[in-house]
Amino acid sequence: MKGIGKFQVLWMALLEGLAAVLYLLLPIKRDIVTHLCIAALLAAGIICLLIARVITRQADSLNRCLVGDGRSIKNAGNGTARTPSGLLYRIPGWLLAVLYVIVQAVFSVIIIVVRQYLSVSILVPALGSLVILAVFLCLLFGIMSQANMIENIEITGRIQTDNLRQMREEVQILISETEGNSARKALQTLSDDLRYSDPVSNIALSSYDEKVLTAIQQIDPGSGEEDILRQIEQVEQALKTRNHMCRELKEP
């Protein structure tokens, strides 16, 4: 899905071409009012294509960001549509753009037909087209804002989950490199504690996750067993603090 889809371009080109041909061939009165109606319709078509381009580029960005099982995020801070739900919630933006073109086309046709029999001020098509555009942009902004909010929630939650997964992987490596039975048992207990920690999606926990991860990475499997046990205790304390903050953030 790259750039604007060929079907979208063809569909819009046919619509715009048909409108132009009908305008030129039909025996209708042509003046500044009718010219403005056709210009507004052409502009609506161009805007619709731009919206399609934005959404398809977001799909490309999503494909570049998704890695592994299709749920992990690479370079989560870059690009636009960064999650499947984020892209899904942007699709109505394209449908809304199509609806905008249809509404603008109907409005333009009505003004052109009325102009054949009555005097119509240039302000009518101008203000009418602006109102239609303003309503469309407000609705589009609402859709995109909702998509961004959902994306941020999902990405934050996945980053939290990825952090816990990385912590468990680090602990498993330490288990394989540690020789003392007591230390290995304590590391296994720590791994279990990490497994059952709540991966709550809240950005406020980022600093606590960093502290836990840093404490794990500071464990030296080559040091004495007492030192390893002391370092594991520090990790456990940091993890308890993190889980305590989890519970507090969930309380109303």
C-alpha cells in the first residue's frame, strides 16, 4: 500500500472528469456562480485524494514499524499510524472524505440548477462550500484525534510489556550464568515475580521500570553469591516499588 492507491486515483479522476464534461456539454447558463460550484467540487476531490495519501502513508509507516509477531513496535516514536488499531480508526477519515465529495457535488448541482432559473448570489456557493468544508475538517480532526489517543494508549502499554519481557530475558540469562544454587533460586523467584507483575499501560511507570531494569543489569553473575543475593534484593525492592505504584495508579 504505497502512495495513493490506483483505484482511488481512477475513481476520483472519473468523478472529476465526468463533472467537467457534463458542465461543458450541457446547455446550461455559465457564469461566476456556476464556475465557483465546479471549482469547489474539484477542490473537494483534491482534498479527498490528499486524505487518501495521508492514510496510505500511515499504513506504510505501520508496516515499517511492526516487527516480530505483528504486535511489537519498532521506533515507536517515529512515523504516524503505529498500531493496527490506530490505522483502523483512521479508515473512517477516508470514508468521510468520500462523503465530503458527495455532499459537495450534490450542493454544487443544486446551486447550478437553481441558477438556471433564479438569480443566485456568489456568496451562496462560496459560503455553502466553506461551511461544508469546515464541518468536514472538524469531523476529520475528531477522528484523527481519537486515533492518536488510541495509538498512544496501545504503544504505551506495549512499551510497558516489552520492558517486562526484557527484564525477564535478562534474568534468564543471569540464571544460566550463575553457579550458586541459592543465587539461582533467588533469580528464578525474581523471574516469577516479573512474570506476574502487572503490565499496566501508564507512562508514569516508565521511570520505575527503568530502575528495575538498571538494577537487574547491574547484577554480576561472576561475583560472590552473597553479593548476587544482595543485588537481587535491591531488584526485588525496586520491583515492589514499581508494583506499588501500579496499584496506586489504578485506584480512583
